[in-house]
Amino acid sequence: MPSRRDALVGVAAATSVAVAGCGGLGVGGSSGETTGDTTPSDGDTTGTGGDTIGSDGTTASTDAAPAAGSLTLTLRGPDTERTLFDEGDSAEVGAVRARQTGGYVVPLTLTAAAADRVSERFREAGVADDPDAFEVVVAVDGETVQQFGIAPSLADAIATGEYDGEFVLSLEDEATARRVRAALVE
């Protein structure tokens, strides 16, 4: 069975390929492994400022988070704007991680009810038919902090019923990633 670190590496690598160049929303595998492990494992070293540097080239921050706020992810597309989930819908949230290619990621797993709701809203909107016509908007305290396209792997997983509630949010800067994570864990 792969370690949590290996599962996160696989999710991050798959998401990086799926959303390369646009920062985006990806989907993890359906292995049942969670991606919230922040403990150093084989090949990891501790960096400065409480960061853990992974053998995969990402850095997981363990520094104190900023004050939490409200978080909402909204699906926007042709003739639709639907709330996907908010800060109360996460079952597990991983550490903020820096990617070697730039930007930051926040892995999370939704509750079963939230994952079902996301799937239903994607299907109702027809995301699988044309994922490029849709975007996800991340707002903290009503302020849009990121907008990005939908990874085809996520649209496919939802359309085929294989979606397991795992997301990897890609964000441009560390402050925004920390703000998003703080809203998810409070």
C-alpha cells in the first residue's frame, strides 16, 4: 500500500499535468488514501521556518496560519453560477505546499455529502460536455482570490461516477494559499 506521501506526490503530479499552465482544480485518485499528511517521511528534510521539503520538490509549511474567513467555491459557466462547496464541507485538509514549477497547492478531501453535491452540480451544468466553458471561482470573505479552469480528469471522474471527493487547489501565491487553507480548517 503506498504511503500518504506517495499518494500526495501522485495527486500533485497528475494535477500538474492536467492543469499545466493555468493553475487549477484537480482530482486525486480513488485509492482511498488521504492527502493531508504533513509529517516528514523518507526523503524529506526540514527546511527553514518550519517547512518540510519533500523528495517530490514540494514544500509543506507548518508555520502558523492567518486568521480564518469564510470560503466559497463556485462553478461558473454558460448560463450557470452554482456554489460547489464552502469551508464547512471539508473532511480533511492537507498542508500548503510550494511546487517547484511555481505556485502553491492545498489538497483537501470533501465530506461524502459535499462530494455528492459537487458531482450533482457538475452534471446538472453539463461540465463533462465542455469543461473548457466552465471555471471555478474561489472566494474568501466574499473576495475572489483565484479563478481557474476545470481539469478534464475531474470532469471525467465526475461523469463516470469515479469522483471520490479529493481536490487539489492550485493557487498563485503563498499568502492566498494560506488564507484558503485557514478558511478550510477553521
